[in-house]
Amino acid sequence: MVRLTAECAAPAGSVWCCGDVVRMTVDDDDQKGYTWEAGYADGLNIREVLEEDEGGSIEKSIAKLVAETRKKQRTLEKPAKIRLGIMRYVYVAIDCSRSMTSKVMPPSRFFVTMKILSNFLDKFFEQNPIAQIGLILVKDKKAERFVSLTGNVRALKENLNSINEAICSGDFSLQNALQLALTNLKSLPGHVSREVIVIMSSLSTVDPGNIFSTFEILRGHNIRCSVIGLSAELFVCKQLAKITNGRYDVVLDADHMEMLLAQHTAPPPSTKAAECNAIRVAFPPHINIKERSFCVWWVVFFSFK
């Protein structure tokens, strides 16, 4: 028998054999795994967040997360003494690539998106009566302005109902969608709030050039860009929201998507770089005149007679 002592130590992972006795030394790092794995697991806590039920489903855990997020949103204290952008001009870019036909959100991502977006329009104009919204459809690597900026909610909903899932095809292009929105928003006055909301289902974007340069141009024009992802978190979308001071959220289910989209109904805080112009607003006074006076119609009538 061979005894391993401090003076005669074997390298980590080596095997020592003597007769019918086999001893194997294992490094402690092999048992614990890599350091970066431990840090990732501790930060994620996936088993604590998503607990499986008796049938192996995580649906209840997702519903619990959505409920906690809604509760947190209701109890969140709104900051006081902030300037809001009341006059809002918003373009909603809708991903109409083939990924929208996925049945992950039954009956399909496209159907759920159209339904939630239609409800969002009603809530949006309730809180922003003087705002305007435009629609952009993105498919086949191209972006198309489907509806120009308008405050007519009925026209917007009619145009939404006129499209169906059959139009979904090709790949998504985030850069083309942003450039089209930029072309229509950059000429607006500086005191208005210019925003882009991208509803993105694809896990990739096919762009004609350097998309990060487009992000800088958007920031230069004070255009706030937000993304609602239907699949998974993407670095390019995260950078877009970070550079333009927008929001980036990834949905869990249809209810969660409706909640995330509803967060865009409230006017965003206005930036310091935004122009501030005073507008005089007054109403005509009502004066009760007891003395007799000539009617203007009679004065005009007798002057031409």
C-alpha cells in the first residue's frame, strides 16, 4: 500500500495504483466548478425564481412574477417636481417578420400583439389627449410607414384591424425601422417629446450598416427609443435603450406584455436639453351688458342697402 503524505503528494486528478489498492486525488476546484459558474449561479438563482410544480410546469412561478411586478409598479412612488413631455409624438415599430407567427404566445405572437396594441391605444390617448402616434411595419429587412402621425385613435385601430398574420415574412431590421422613425421625427420642434417604441419578436436584426452609429444620431436628436422583446434579451436592444434613455423589457406572457406596454402611457420626464417655451393660454371673458346695442347683422345689412 502506498500512502500519500505531504512530502509525497500526487498532482491533482492523478491516479496511484499499488496492488489491488487504487487511490485518486481530486482537486477541490473540480468539485466546486469554475469560479465564474458559481458567481453566475448565485446571481441568477434560477431555482428560487422559477419553481416547478408537481407536474413540472413553471406557469405558476411566471404568474407570481407578473403579480409581484404589478404590485411593485403600483407601490412605486412617482418622483415629484419633474417636467413631463406633454406633447408626445410616438412611432410604434411592429416586428412583422416570420418570427411573429410563433405559437409560443397562443394563438400567435402577431395576434396577441395586435390585440394588446389596440387596447394600448385607448389608454394612451386617455392620458395624452394631444399626443400623436404613427405605426411602422418591419418585414423582409425593410421598414414601411403604415400610418403617419395622427391623433385619431379610430383611424389607428381600423388600420391595425386591416392587417393579418399572412403579411409576416422575412427577417427583421432594427436599423431600417429606427432610420424611418428618425426621418419623420427629427423635423419636429424641440419642445415636444419624440419617442420610438419597438415591439420586437426576432432574435436577430439584418441591418444595412453600422447600427450603433444610428443610436448616436437618435441621441443627438433627443429621440427616446424603447424596446419590448417577445423572445429573449438582446445586447443590441439593451444598448439602444441605454444610449437613448429608453426602456428595454422582455415579456413573460400576454398579461406581462400588456403591463409593460401600459408603462408607456404616462408621459416620460423631459430632458434638460429639451426646449421650454411659454405659451399664453386664455379664455374669452363673459361680460353681461345691460345697455341696448345694435346687432352687428343689422349694421352690415343697412350699410349695403
